[in-house]
Amino acid sequence: MTTKILALTDALGNLVRFQLMPGHRFDTVGVAPLIEGVEFDALLADKAFDSNDIIAELNERGAKIVISQHPRRAIPIPLDAEMYKWRHLIENFFCKLKEFKRIAMRACKTDRSFEAMIYLAAAVINSR
């Protein structure tokens, strides 16, 4: 019941790829495989993704960093507030995804069938 869905969406809020993670793992652990091989100009994320490793990876790629930061960060990174407003598209995707009862209730017994339901739900969402 605590499975996390770590998702990467495009600029319109459509699912690009996702990864399932155990509920007790940090979100930052799944970011590297999620963004591997994907070209993008900016990464919009919340405080859970404020990690020096992720920021270093984004700097290497030349991608813009639009991540809300923890207040304990020693050297704050400038945040583009206008671009950060578009993060609601990612939240909207998760809201639409959770309209599907089998996903919201984690009704599937295996990760493979749960992933299949997410792909199916994403296809339905994109077709709307």
C-alpha cells in the first residue's frame, strides 16, 4: 500500500516514463534511472528532489534547475518562480491517475500488474 510512483512527464503533463519504488525509500534514489537517456531543458520538481547529486547531474546536462529547496540548503539555488508555477501539470497528472480506483487503492497484487494499470490509465488520460 505504500508503493511510490516516481513519474517523469513532458511539458504538457503527459507521462513519459515512471518507476515504482517502495514507500520507505527516498525519492532521490529513483531519479537517475528515470532521467537516463531523456533529453530535456529543465527539470521541475518539489523539495523531495533537492539533492546535490541531482543538481550536479542537471548542471552536467545543462538543464535548468527548477526545484523547490529545503530551507537548510547552505547556498540557495535561484528558483525561476514563473517556471515553477507549471509544476501543477505534474500534480494534475497524479490527480487524474488516482481517479482510477485500482491505482488509488493499489489493488494489483504484483508490481508488474500495477505498472500495466498505470500504463493503461495514462493511455486513457492522454486520449481525453
